[in-house]
Amino acid sequence: MNNRLKVLRAERDWTQGQLAGHLGVSRQAVNAIETGKYDPSLPLAFKIGRLFGLSLEEIFFPDQPERGAALRDPI
Amino acid sequence: MPTPASTPARLAGRLPVAVCLTLLAGAWIAHLFLRATYHPGHPLRLLVSVVLIACVALLGWVQTRAVGSQDEFARTVHAAALAIAFPTSVVTALALGYARAEGVLTHTDPHDLPALMVAIWAASLALAWRRYR
């Protein structure tokens, strides 16, 4: 799963440590989420969404198109 | 603006685990020395054996508390470390057991296996952290 966390953080001129403080997690956790090595739990993802005032879909998105998307949206 | 735990605070949180690991290493080395020096049943050997067992139990308790107080990411890393450490320990124990049964590595002592498992777990933890870095 990919995300826009790094961009959103940069827009607010926050360090990873400051964002971690807002979320109540470690700086390593923020770094792992930003680099896509760790997918946050739903509670943490919602916390991130609330912090930035965005929905989950506006922050997190899958790496590849969803399976079956082509069937649901035929050209 | 809230900030995450400072470096001294994080180090203080790891201090009990570090102390336990140091105690365990010291007790293990003392146990190895006494085992080679004194006959079985010697009071000193018995005392160090009890200290060694107590150190392992203390490490388990302290580590469980430490993991419980960490965030979800750290707990995931610890779970990944256990996923590496458990099969590695099983394979190591099997290999040592069969090697001894076949007359190889007969100088090894099964009593050292738990300490070896602690070392495997520590190495697995380092590997898991490296993976997520």
C-alpha cells in the first residue's frame, strides 16, 4: 500500500518526530509507514486521517489497480 | 506540539532489558566456568544455576512488559523477530540433538540450549529491525 504521508507532512513542515508525537507512535513507525514498509492498523490510519483532515482514500491507496476493477469498469 | 519520547527516555525504557541481558550473559559465563571447575552438586554451581534460571525468567517478564508498552509498529517487529527465532531455534535444537546422538558435537551441553535460544532471539530481533529500517 502506498500513501501520501511524506507529502502531507512536508506541507506542514513537520519532522517525522513531530508527526510521530501527534500520532503517539515512534519516529521509526512514521518512517516505516512513509517508505511503505509498514501498513498502519485501521485505528492508526483513521488517526492519521483525522490529523490531516482527510479521508483514508485521500491518504492511502493500493500499489496496483484493485483485482476485478477492469470487470467492474469495462471500457 | 507534542513530541515523541526523547532519546534519554527511550534509552531508559530499554535499560531493564539491557540490564537483564547483561545479568544473563554474566550468569551464563559464570555457569560455564563453574561447570568446568567444580563437580556436579557443588553449592556454588547450584547457586549460579538458580541465578541463571532467575535471569532468564526475569528477562522474559521484563521483555514482555517492554513490548506491551511499545507502539503497534514495534510490536509488529517483535512478532516478525519471533517468526524468525522460533523455527531457527527448532532447527538448531534438532540439529544439535541429532548431531549429539550420532556422536558429533558431544562436547556440547543441552543445558546451554536455552541460552543459545536467547542469542538466536536477539539476532532475530536485530534482523527484523533491519528489515523495517
